[in-house]
Amino acid sequence: MGEPVLEVDDLVKFYGDFKALDHVAFKLERGSIFGYLGQNGAGKTTTIRSILGLARPNGGRIRLFGIDPFKEPLRVFDHVGYSPELPTLQGFMTAYQLLDFTARQYGLTQQSRTTRIRELLELVGLLDHRDKKIGKYSKGMVQRLAIAQALVNDPDLVIMDEPTLGLDPAATVHFRDLFQNLIKDGKTLFISSHLLDEVQRLASHVAMIHRGHIVFQGSLNDVLSAFAGGSIIDIEVMNVSPTLVAALRNLPYVREVNVQGNRLAVHLTSDTDRRGELTTFLFQQGATILSFTHRNLRLEEAYLQVLRTGGVAPAS
Ligand SMILES: Nc1ncnc2c1ncn2[C@@H]1O[C@H](COP(=O)(O)OP(=O)(O)OP(=O)(O)O)[C@@H](O)[C@H]1O
Ligand SMILES: [Mg+2]
């Protein structure tokens, strides 16, 4: 991987007596899509606002393209685009006026502003709504516009706080493609989210924050392989009973069994394929198997395990 575009070390932030960030540290490599994961109130927005120089931490060190955001807050926006959580954009302006205003702040000439704004509105699917007042926009439209605004200055790093929140399924797919195209253009993306399926589709690297602590960081493959050998067997049986579940949990190669109705997600302790042994075992237990699938762990499952175990070191 390339050089870090962002380095965060030992970041501490208090709100009064409450410690919102407790020695947070991570790195962002150039060209990666970094998923910053955490529950509500974990500290994601506080981290982002600190990185951008919008909140003042009580300790730690941040370097963004080598810049210290507290010493030179304005220089940060030479390199970075930011789409905030729940964007509150000027409701009295139209989308065109807002992007034009933003582009002027970045010093774009009138000619390049016209081209760039058209390009951006097209990119986020708002060209037909360019002259509508933002106050009359829907939530998803505001979110799209906030992403367009974050791209006005053609930034090297785009930081987005929950960018796909409020987007409909078709828009989510559209933005997934857009984000991947940004990476092809050489940009780096920092995306905070608790939509784990979405992050799994997009991110190359993740960090998980829980109550102000980073509990895991590494590549997406690291996180998936650090748990249950990265594999799960989904079994649907006709007659789930507590005895059957307890017997499965007792097997030496089973780490955990999650039960939902008549579906069992059997987490294995290693990568070894246990399908043969498991079908024989279920047959001996008198279970009628309706379906049986071997698959990789989902990020959501790894995430819940990280929270239960209090974090693990990356596999490599
Ligand atoms: N301005 C503030 N004053 C006091 N406490 C705050 C302030 N901003 C955030 N906090 C607290 O700091 C903690 C972290 O908040 P933060 O907004 O960073 O969480 P988050 O991970 O972004 O959550 P969400 O997923 O809900 O957006 C929470 O407990 C929150 O109540
Ligand atoms: Mg937040």
C-alpha cells in the first residue's frame, strides 16, 4: 500500500468530564477506502471533526498530508473534501447556487465553475433539480448534494460521515460505483458508517471504534479472517431444539451457534471444511436439514464478535 495520507496518534477528546476519544490511533493509506465503524455515540463524528480541525482535541497528534490541522486549519481543505453527517445546507439557495458559492470559495474561475458544477450535479443525479431551493429537497437529495459539495475542490481525500444514510437502494448502488470511480481517479476515501453490509462491499480497510476506543483495525480480510477462520455454515433445519443447539455448541470445531427461528449460523473455529462431519452429526441428532450453505463471515458478524471479545489484533 502507498504512503499514509492521514495519521492519527493518541487522540484524546473530552466533553466536560466525559472522555469521548480515548487514545485513538489509525492510519489511512493512499488509494484505500477506509470504513470507520462504530455504534451510535462511539466517537466517529468527534474523530472526524478533530481531523478536520473543527473540534479541538485534548491530546494527540494528527497529520493530514503532513499538515497539522490545528496549526493550519485552512490548508486542510486544499486536500480534503468533507460531507458532514445530517448535512444542513443553506435552504434558501438552489443546488447550483450552493455549489457555485463553494467553488468561488475555492477560487475556481467562472468558466471552470460552470463546467465543474454541471459535472458534479450529473454525477450525483441532481442535474434536473439544479434550480430547486435546497429547503425543498428531500433527505436523500440533500445527502447527494452534500457529497457533490465535498467534491468541488477535486480533493485527494474525501471524508464522508454516514454518506449513504437516507439514500434509497438504487442511489446506494449508484454511489457505491461513484466511490469506486473516485478510487480509480487516485483519491482516498474515509467513510464512517454503521451500515456494515455497505462497508463490506466498499471498504478495503476498517477501524472499529467502541466507546472512544479503537477495538480493531486492519484490512477487511484481516477482520474477516481473525474470527471463526472467516467461515460460517448456515443450516436450516425443520426441528430446532435447545438440545440440538447445545450439542452443536459442544462440538470442538464450533465456536458459536446463532439461532434465528429454524436457521442456525454455525461459526467454525478454523478454515477446515466441516460440512461432511456436520451433516453426519445432524443426521445422528435426528435433525431434518432443509438447507445447508458454507460461506464467509459477514462484517456484521465479525463486528459483533469484536464487541463481545473486546477487540483482537489484526491477523498479520
Ligand atoms: N458537543 C458535544 N458535547 C457533549 N458531548 C458530546 C458532544 N458531541 C458528542 N458528544 C458525545 O460524545 C460521544 C461521541 O459522539 P459522536 O457524535 O462522536 O458519536 P458517533 O459515533 O458519531 O455517533 P452516531 O453514529 O450517532 O453519529 C457521545 O457520547 C456524545 O454524546
Ligand atoms: Mg456521528
